[in-house]
Amino acid sequence: MATTKDIIADFEAWQTKLFQTLVKATKAANAIPAGDVSFYKTLDRDFANNMKEASASTLDMCNGILRQAGGQSVEELKDGDDMKDRFDIIVDVVDNMLEKVDVVMDEMKAPRKKGGAAIAQSAPVVALAKSNKLEYKLIHAQNIARPQLRFPDPVDNSSTPFARKINYKPNAKVDLNYGMDLNSDTPSELIEQPHPYEYEIKHLEYPEHMFEQRPEQLYHPFDTTSAIWVETEEELKEMCKSLEVQREIAIDLEHHDYRSFQGFVCLMQISTRDQDYIIDTLELRGSLHLLNQSFTDPKIVKIFHGADHDIIWLQRDFGVYIVNLFDTYHASKLLEFGAHSLAHLLKLYADYDADKRYQLADWRIRPLPKEMLNYARSDTHFLLYVYDRMRNALLDKSNPVTHNLLHATLQRSAETSLKRHTKEIYDAEGGDGPGGWRNLYSKWNRALNGQQFAVFKAVHAWRDQMAREEDESIRYVLPNHMMFTLAEKMPEESAAVLACCNPVPPPVRMHATDLALLIAQTKSRVTSLVASQKIVEIQVPVHVRFDPKTGLQGTDEAKSSTDAHASSTTSALAAKAATSSSQSGKSLVASSSSMFQSTVGPIANRPVVDPTPFIAKRSGMFGDMSTSNASKEAQVAEERASRIMYELSIQRESAAAVFKEIDSVVQVQPEPEKEVVPAAEEEVVFVPQEERATKKRTDVLLLNTMSKKRSRALDEDRAELRQEEQETEGETGSGVSSAVEGGENDDVVAIKKKKSKKEKKEKTSASTSLSATPASSAPGTDNEEEGFQPFDYSTAQSVVDGTIDDAINKKKKKQRKQAPAPNAPPAPFDPYNKLEEKKELQKKDASFSRAPKSGSRSMSYARK
């Protein structure tokens, strides 16, 4: 097998031999039809073993290719069937690798010299673009050689701390390692190094000529002078000598960051009072540290405009630092100018219109067009004159003793020169940092589901890694809008990946298969992760509410669980009860009323027990039927029966229609065996109204229209009636009351037996003689008529009082006749006795009602 050295030594011979081997393998594979392979395997065992070994070797080779393209985490092929199913992926991987092989073969066939480009650069082209009513000139060229390939120091895009490039510190007051922890166990390459000139900047003594008021020195005409192009080390040294004798120098940089991950400085402009210099930093990148001799000299003022980025770029690319900086941007802030750009300062002080249309030009182009040279030169040619004007303006507006405004400008400039370059570290999980996915996702505000968001993070990390490895900007590798398109569509084939990008970036075209495999792996990982997760129910605080039906406190959660349990058990009980009821003839129970729903509490959801004994126990009409050792179910039934009676007492108007809606049959569980007096007929809980024999009764008087004033009178009558009953206890028929019981509280409505008119008159006359005093006998009443007596309302009698007394007497006689025998069994409970005579009672209520109405009362008064 040929080695790499043999291939490089005679590449043509190796290529020819490779093609011959591929042709032989193709002919051998086509010699036997694919359908006859199994037949030949059965004929020759050696042939079968050879085919098995060849299949295993081919499968292992394909897996190696997949690992090379997708990494160690790619899913390997298991057998021939798996290869057929995933053949499209294999084709994409092979095509991708063949494209890379073509590039390498071109390099092997025609290796270029160091510094030479494989393809010649085209002539620069000027394109016009407009944005926000501003016109830009885009000067670009095709096939520009990548300058970073010729840099003497390799580009470091890793996440390790930045290592400064200088080993010698000119104009130093302290050692180069000042501020470093040399005794630390951490390797020096992993320690963040401090600013090497931090001490010199903080202890800077500014030259006296900076605080002297002197006339500004006018610049040389721009059109009649020219700049010196510096591209060799000898020219650089000559320039450095001229800079070391200056008192002020103006500096500016031109940067490129589209075809580089961190970017690099392409051009440096330096101007003195007499000369302009333009330095080709791409050629002199390794020698520009010589500028530190003048750039760190505290006696020389370095004038920049907006030096925040320039300070960082000088440190990163050349190891150059600035001491004694004067930033005209800070001066414009303190002078409170309306605008702070360099173009505004040039127009204000030098009446020069800077052509900023070349800001988007590609500064890698060599040689530079004349338009770009003039633009670069103008940034520093007038800057020294602007410095003189602004320095004098600051001194004029400052305190003449402290020079406060000028010192403030120098202090802010010193803080700018203390800035230190640090590398950007990628945070794949949190997405923090200026280049992290979190900031980008918040700006674009795209709605992605969990799987799409995982793909977005994976593609974002792939873009960052590819940009670092290839030293390309993330915008060049994969623009943001294309990345979001890939995250939304999640293609799993290279062709689909390319379809999502228009135009296709070159890195995406080269690594389309890698992207497709990455997206497929991410989707499968998220799917498996979701499938393995378990749903955990989190208990949240619930609101405690008051149930007005039960009078208890409960939670919404308990109520919902009770309702769910009731709905599941009610249907089963109803089905079971329907069968047994048809056989045993149990009674029907209405379930459509609100009394029988879950709103009355959990008690209604428990098994029902015959409540008749408990109703009889609580009612005075049926005597005492108390039982001992009542079971828990019996107590529950008793409570339920009490609720039914309470509902009947407060819902007289609507209760009659409720019991007609009978939609379920419930089996009534019998009481434990006990000795009771057998009834003549089977006791029932409820009897439908159609099956009952209605009777006209006049012993119940509904007082549902009584006024408040009449109700207070009835309360007094009840109190007198109770007092008389206590006095005449033992006498039968002294008072008849109609009681309606509702739960634990008895609401008794009693009709008092009125006294006769003769007794009432005697009682009234007796009380009047003791307490009342005639008006004529009172002192001070000489002006009143003699013989006049005040009206006594206590003796007033209503016309209907006699009628009410007659009704009460008839009622007492009827109850004496219908009184049951002492040993007779109790009659079955019939809650409809009073409801079925509603119409007739309402008619009588019109004539017997005690509710006073306007104009309906007829009173007779007697004068003594």
C-alpha cells in the first residue's frame, strides 16, 4: 500500500493505478448478475465466504466514510438492507468528499508559490448602493486571495485567553509582567494577562505644551500633497524615525471582518504636521510592533477619533499600545456639539466634505484604487488641525487654573486606551455573549417549537465552529435568515439543505451533508428525550370555598374529585337498582331535583337507605319510632331525609313539579332486622301525585302573603299560645298547630285560637281601668271638651276575626274525630298531603288571609 510520501513523490502514477483498480472492481462486480449471487453462494462455500468478507469490508468502509463526514456520533450501517434504505445519505457523503478531493488534487497538480494566488484577482469594480437616502460605493473584486494565509503568526480563533504579542516593552516604568500572578499553578497560557501599559497610563504626566494656549497650525493643501505608501520593513523603519521626533501624530485604521472570524486591520494611516503615511498592514503585520517606540511615548500626543475599536485592533493584530491618547470624539461631547462624527468635524473646522461612501469598500484589494487612497488619507490629514482647534476651545471654556474640560477629555481618552482585547467565548448551552444564540433569537422573534429550537441551537453552534475553523465570519458561513429557515424546515438531506439557502454560501455547499446529518441527529435526540420524560403533576394551592348547601368548607379539587366519583358510581347504581326494583317493587326516587344532585354534598353520593323510620321519628304525626344502634348508613339517610324536608318547606311553589321528573330508579337498602309493628300496606317513600286520592282540606292556612307587620303580630300570638299550652298542659285540643319540619331547625307556623269577644272585652276593660287615665281627669286639660275619651286601639276588632275563629273550631273538631287509636300503627308518610290541595287553599287564602292590604281591612270601633 502506497504511503503519503509515495503519493506526493509520484502523484500521476498513483492516480493512474487508482483508476485501474476502480475499473477492475467495477468489472468484477458486474460479471455476475445481482439475482444470481445467492445461487452461486449455495454452489460454492468458498465463494460464499469470500462474498461475506467482502460485504463486511465494504460495510466497514462505508461506516468509516460516514464517521469522517458526520463524526463519531453518526449512526452506522448495520447490514446490506440498512445500506439500501440509507443509500441517499451515502451518495451525499461521497459527493461531498469527492468535491474536497478535487480541490486537493488541483493543489497537488499545480502547487502555487508562497504568497501567490491559485486564481488571479480580478480588477476592482465600483458598485453604487443607496440606503436611507445615502449613497455608498462598494468597491470589490473577485477572487481576492485570503491575506490571513500569508500572516507570519497563525490566526487563533480558539476560546483560550488572548496572549499578547510583545516581548519587549519600550518606554516602560515597570516590568512587562507587572500585575501578573507568577506563583499561580494555572498554566500561563490559560491566565488572562493584564494591560502591559496600565501603570504607565494611570501615572501619566502630560507634557506642558498640551495646556498652553497657542494658535493652531494650518494643514497643507490636500490636492497638492501626497501620501507615502509603506509596504516594506525598511520603509517602516524610516517612518518610525520620523515619528519619534514629533509632538503630535494623527492615526486611523481600516478594518475588514467579512472574510475573517475576528477580522484584521488592512490599512493604517498616520499623519504628521508635514507628511501623510499609508501603511500596508497586510504585508507588514509581523513588523508593526516597532511602532510601540513612538506610540507609547508619553511626550507624543496620539490623536484618534472614536478610538474604542482601534485600540483593540492594534493590540490584537500587532501588539501595539497607545499612551497619551487624545480622542476628538470625547472632546466633541464635552464641547456639546450637535454631531460627533469625524465628517462633521472636518466640515466644521476644515470645510472639507469627506466621502464616506467608501466605508463599505473591501480594503483587502491590492493595489488600492486612487479613490480609496484619498478617502483613507483624508481621515488623518486634517485631524491635527482639528486637534488644535478643539484643544483651544476646551481651554477657553475651562477653568484657567484647573483646565477642567481638557483634563476631563484626557481622562476619558485614558480610559479608552486602557481597553484590553479579550476573545469571544461561545456558550452553547446558555447562548450568552454578543455572538450567542440568545441575543439573536430575541431580536428575530421567531416562533419555534421544541424540536425546531433544538435544531436552531445545533445549527448555530455548527456555524460558530465552522467560522472558527475556516476563519470566516458567521455571516459568510451562514446568514441569519438562512439559519432560521433551516431551523423551521429541518431538512434531513443535503439537497433539501441547499434548497433552503439561496444563494448557497460556499461553506454550506461544501458541508451540506454534515448539516443534514446534524439536523437528523438533533431531531432524533429530541424525540427520544421527550419519549423518556415522565409527566410530573405539580400540586398548586387551591382556593377554599364555602358551600351554602352543606354549610361546610371544601376545595375545588375535592369537589371535582367528588363529582367525578359520583358520576362514575351513579350510573352503576342506577343500572343495578333498575333490575332489582322491577323484582322487589321498590319505590321511585326523583333525581332531577337539585336536592338529589352532588350540590348538597358528598352525602348524596352514598348508598340510599329507606328513610321512612327516620322521618317518622322526627315528625310528631307518627309517634315515636326511635331505633337503637343505628348504622352509619342510617345516620346518613336521616340527614338526607332532613334535607328533603327542608327543601319541601322552602320550595312549596316549585316542589310539586319537581317530583314529576322521575328519571332513575334507585334500590333502597333495607334497615337491619328489627322488631317493628307490621303495617297494613307496604310503606313507600314517595307516592306520585296521580296515584294519590286528593282530599279537600281546610285545616291548613298558607300565610305566604303576610306583611312584616302582621308577621310580628303572629309571633306575639305564638308566644301567648305557648304560654297557655304550658298552663293547660294535659288538656286535649287546647291548641292545634300545623308544623313543617326542615332539617335540624323546626319552623313551626301556628294558628292561635282566638278568645271570644266577651272575654276579650272583659280583659280590655280591666286593663283599661288600671292603666288608662281619662283625658278629662288629667291636670292642665281645661281647654279640652268634657266627656271626650281617646280611642283605644287594643279594643279594635277586625271583620275577619270571627271567620278565622270558626275555621279553627272546625279544625279542632275534625282532628279529634280523626285522631288515631293509641295502639294503631302509624300511617305512611305522605309529603304531598298539603301540596296537592294547593289550588283550593289559595282560594281560601283570599278570604282567610291575615296579610293586610290597602283598603281591604274593615274595622269597627266602639266608643266608651
